[in-house]
Amino acid sequence: PHFMIELPDRDDALCFNINDKPGTIFSLVRDAQSGILVNGQIIGDKKIPPDGKINTYFWRFGIIHKNLGVRLEVNTQDISVFQDGKRIKLLWSDTASLKGPNVDLLVTKDRSLKVTLKDSVKFVILLHKVWEKHPYHRDYLGFYTLDSHLLSPSVHGLLGQFYHGIEYEVTDLRPGEFPEKPDATMFVKGQELNVTRGWQRDFRNDVKNGENVPCWFIHTNGTGLIDGDATDYIVSGLF
Amino acid sequence: TNEKTVEVYRVAVDCTVTSRFAHTVMTSMAVNKANVSQEIFFEMELPKTAFITNFSMEIESKMYVGEVKEKEKAKKQYEKAVSSGRTAGLVKASGRKMEKFSVSVNIAAESNVTFILTYEELLQRKLGQYEILTRVKPKTLVQEFEIVTNIYEPQGLSYVDAHATFLSNELLPLVEKTVTDKKARISFSPTMDQQRKCPGCDGTLIDGDFIIKYDVNRQTSLGDIQIVNGYFVHFFAPPDLPRVPKNVVFVIDRSGSMSGIKMQQTREAMLAILKDLHEEDHFALIPFDSSIEPWKESLIKATKENVAEAMAYVKKINDRGATDINGAVLRGVEMLVQGKQSKALPDRSVDMIILLTDGMPNVGVSDTSMIQQNVRSAIGGNMSLFCLGFGNGVDYGFLDVMSQQNKGLARRIYEASDATLQLQGFYDEVSSPLLSEVDLRYPDNAVDLLTTNHFKQLFNGSEIVVAGRLMDNDMDNFLVEVFGQGFEEDFKVQGQARALDWGVMYPDEEYIFGDFTERLWAYLTIQQLLDKSKTGASDEKANATAKALDMSLQYSFVTPLTSMVVTKPENEDGPDSPLIADKLTEEQRQQAEKMSGRHYGYASSPPRLAYYPPTPTYFVDGD
């Protein structure tokens, strides 16, 4: 999956990929103070594509708001909400709006699910439908944080660590491997990284084609940009 | 107005300047000629250094007058309206020097409306002149259009110059200027035909800035002291003083974010600045990113050879790395201290650091309050720190406070093609110290409520202003002394202040505006208290804020602590919506510029009820 930190104030964006064995579960957001947890499990292609490169995607997200007693499981098949011992199940094919005291859900026909957890976080999960008979690829999900300003300063995780901003500087632009993707040096978190100008797609407005967002790509699973190592974010269960 | 069914009868700008204190009244009167009610917009721009003091609307013979209230109270009072998005903020940043006041009201068919906006400011002397800037954009032909400025300067006017950005050869002769020894009148009043862009068309030529520049005579070293109605003001800018040599350390950010045009403009400005150094000055260059690499280990004399060498070096400064402001500034301080201790720098000289940066510190010490503390304690009140904040991303508040804590000032450099000139202009303002440690003393038993009377430096082309209240209202003279350190000897002068007889000086004027000295004193006091509320110790900050608020309310100034609340006439479509005019801080202006850069048309649109700034997005997806 590709991770993207879009910074409109700087008119810039940072991106990196994280890949691991299919089945691995990563912590995306963890805020012990507000009791919020978002974990995601990756899945691989149906079989190894001819280029030999195994692609992985998120196919299942587990979201918990402990303080509100809300639990959500979203996968490529359906959406389940657990609260007060009850389970509500929605299908991606539904056009549904669910308004509760603590959580609002909105599923639209373009296969997007908007979730608002009261006084804490707002996000969108997109379902990417792949042709059922595609020889390699499967359906997968995207996770977009829309509002995170109410989370505590201690929020962490592969996405959460960036919710309170990131200071970086890029300098020394130079030709890279491909002419359209120059390399540069990035100073971030006290480290000097070799980065490459590229782009990744934001699918919020066009779930089929996405929009290319130019970004500074950080190599090797975001090493140097993320705190620690990508394996530090592996968790044992979805909840 | 957008509709031709609205006729603008009158636009008048009436400015009266009395001893640098400018009082401006803008009046605009329009008539709704349509047979249905419609919304009429009033937009005016005022200098950002001015405080609004009054605003009123007269609609169908009924007056709606603005009231200055404590900002927090005004907010609470209208919390409901604010939360439901029904209140409109009236003031927005507009360009570098101005802010825009805009309001709209619904006017019944065949009715008229008159808007009157009043604001006041103390004109600052910069590079040897005062400037009165009036921005006029009537957008339509106006039956009665006039700009009238009357200047009363008891010291006498040395010159008065008026021009406008929209003045064509045809309009130029319409600017009437009458200057006598102590009074000037400048007026501009084109007829409707003269305003027309072309014969028969509705477009107006009047669109731009009307600028008056002037200076006063300076005959005495003591300066000019005026006593009026129990308050006094002292203007100090003695003529013919030799300049004091300076020791200046340029601390130059060359981090990655300076890459491209910012780095290039910095190099160009530095080349021009270096060329202007006087031979008796000493200087140093400290380019920094994550590493701090001074050009030389100590300050050196600005000889022709050294300057030429420095210029060659500056040409090679390139961007790289991250930003260590703390380390770089402390290195500059250390260099100046060592230079003074080792007697390599002259005793009678002024020490200054000029920091040029575009961004947030992110290596070394990156906590801005810690940097402020470190810099303040290293400098220990012994030198001045000037900060130039380049671009919209800079944390201006951080630089502003740090400069003020160290007897300097900060300036924003706007990212534009003229950034080189802005950098150079700032340097010109602060580069020629005439006196240091200037102390203006008045008898303790005669005056109280003094504004700041000690200044680290007096710069060529500027002016020191001190005001205070007289304990004895009838007092018409007292002893004034000024001390300072000049180049070769101490500056010391004393004299008697005398009350002016305005009746004799301006026999034809029945009334100028009698309480101007008191209002000038209040304006200056509030400005200084607002500065103190940002820079002092925590109890000082609270006291200064409370005092500034009290005075803003007492003198009806819209400052960052107060709001002017105007209640619009009831709308047929809904309930009353309060209008709130605030004073913007530099940080808010910067924020507004960031937003307007991304949302074209925002600045010229009518006031909006709500605005959502662009927020970062964090996401993960597959390709």
C-alpha cells in the first residue's frame, strides 16, 4: 500500500510504500488517550504476477473507539458496526446513512464509507472493486483521514504519527534514475535521506482513476521518515 | 456596487494630521434606485498600523453605530450567531500595508445609505519621511468624489509631495496642494466626467493608492515638545548627527526550504547590502543550515578588499540541509561578545545581528520558546537582533517576539519579485544608527503615565516619540533632558518644553481636534502595551494586556483585544446578524494570505460567513 501525507500549507506531499507478507496487520492509528485504534490487514495478489513483484493492499480494517464503546470492522465484503452488544451490518452496495449518538456512517454509491466518531476523528474508507475474473488482483480498500485535530498529541501509528505535522526540508535536487523522477536530499527527524520526486494517487474524488499527487517518495518502507521500522507497527490482531 | 441600479452619490476621504497623528474619516453615500430592495456593499481599505475608532451606517434616517467591546465579551455575546454562521467578520488583510473593511446591508427600494468609517494612526517616520496612504477603489463613477488632507505640523513642513498610482496626465493638474510654513492642504476632487475611463463609458480611472509624503523641519537638538490639554508629546530626531559605526553579523538561512528564488534574492540583497557598508563598520557572515559555517571566525572591518571578498563568498552561498536557528544566532552573539572583549571592535559602536530566515527551526534546539530564552540570555540586552522572516511559511510570531525581547524588530519579507528590495529597504532603515542608549528624561514631579522613554538606538531617518500626561493640567513648561551615546562623544541636551498656543499658530482654524495629544499618547501606550503583552514575564504580560484592553475601550480603539460590533438592521429573511470588526495580528494576516493564495477570488468576494482552510490529509491506498 502507498501512504501519503498531503501538506496543503506547504503545497507539498510525502509518500512511501509499506509492504510485508500477506496477512500482516499494521497499526495505522493508535491514540491511547482518546481510546482510538485503527489497524489494517494486508492481502496479496491472487498469484504471483509475471513481473514477479508481489503487490499487497489493505483489505480489512478494524477500528475501535474504546471510550465510546464503538467497534467497526470494514472489509472488502461488508461493513460491521458493534455497539452496546448489537451488530449492524451494511453492504458496500447499500446507499445508507446511519446516525447514532457516537458514530455516524455514510455509505455512498461510489463505494465510499464516511465515518465520524464523535469528538475524535473523521475518515473515509474507499472500496476499489477489481474485475472479479482478474487473473492477479483482488478488491482492496483505502483509508483517508479527514479530520484528526481532536486526537491527543501522543497519537501514533503509521499514519497517526504525522497527524500533528512534520517538519522537513528538501534540497540538492539532482537527476535520478528516471528523467521525470529527480532525486533530492531530505532532512527530516534529524536524518538525511535520499528521496525521489514521484506521484501517488488520491482516489477520493475519482475512485476509478484517482488523481496524481506529486510527492517526495521515501524509499525502503519509509525508513527515516517513520519512527522506527515498519516491522515495529505489526500487531497480532485486528482489534 | 455591482448593479447599475445603485448610484454612488458621494465618496469622501477627509484626513487631518496634527503632529503626525492622523485622523481619517471615510464617507460613502449610495442610493438604491431599483424598485426592489437590494444589497449594497461598502468596502474600504485602511493602513494596518491604524486603529478603527468608529463606524456608523445611516439607513433611512436611522443611525446604526458600532460599539467597541472587549473581544471575548463580544464573542460570547454573539456566540449563538457565531456558531450558526450568521456573523460576518468585517476586516480582512489586504496586501502588505492595508486591511480591508467591508460590510453589506440590504437597502429598501428608493432609499439611501451612508457609511462612515473613522480610523486613527500615528505616522511613523521612515527613511526621513512620513507617509499617508489612502486606497481608493470606488468601482463606479461617483457624483461627488473628494480626498482632502490637511496637515498641521507646528515644527514647520520641509516638503510635501503628493502622487497617486492612478494619476494620468489629465488627472494630475486636479491635485491641489497648498503649503504654508506650518500647514498643508492637499485635495483631489475630479468630476464624474474626469473620473471616466473613456467618453461615454461607465468605468472609472480612480483605482489605486493616493500617497502623500512629507517631513518636518528639525532645528533643535532637543527635538520638539508639544503640550496640549494636559498631555505632552516629544518628537526627537536631531539633525546633523554623525553616524555611529556598527558591528553587524548577518545570520543567513541557507536551508533546503530557501532553495530557488528565495536563495537567489537573498544573495542579491546581501550583495547590495554589503556594498553599502561603511568603511568604519565591522561585519561577519554566518550562513547556516543544520551546520553553522561562518565565513570568518570573527568580525572584520568593512574595507573595500574585505567587502569584495565577502561579495564573492555570498555569490556562492547555496541551499542545503535543515534549519538550526538557535545555534546560528548564538554563534553570532558569541562573535560580537568576543570582538568587544578582545577590543577588536570599537568601544563606541553599535552591535547588531540580522537574522534572515524562512522557516521553523528543526535541528539542534527546535523548541521556539527555548530558542527565545537562549538568545535573550546570551544577548543580555547588549545588542539588537533584527529578524527578517521570508515567505508565508515562516513562524512570524516567534521572530517578532525574539526581536522585541532583544531591542530589535522583525519584518516580514513577502515572497515576490521585489523581495530583494524589501530586504534592502529594511536594512536601510536600521543600518545607520545615530545614537545608542537614548534616554529622554522629564521631571518626575511633573509628568506621569510616560510611554517608553529609553531606546537602544536612534536610526537615521527615523524619530523617537515619547508622550505622557502632565500632573498639573495648567503646566506650560518643564525641563527636558536627552542623553545618548554618539560616535565620538556623549550626546546630552536639555531645554524647556513650552505649551503651544494653537490659536496663534493656526488663527483660522477654530478646531482641529483638540484631544489629539491625549489620543496620540493613548495610541502609543496601547501599541507598547501590546508589544509588552507578547514579550514580558508572565505577570507583566497579564498586566500589560489588561491595561491595553482598558485603554482600548476607554479611547474606543479597535485593537487585537477589542472588537467593534455593529448590529445590522433587521433582515426580512432572517434575524439580526451582528457584524464584528476586529484588528488583525500579523499572524492572522499571514494565515489569510496563505488561504487567499489557494482560493482565487476570495479577497474580492463579498464577505463570507464561514471559511474552512485547507487541512492536511493522511491516507493509505493501493495503486
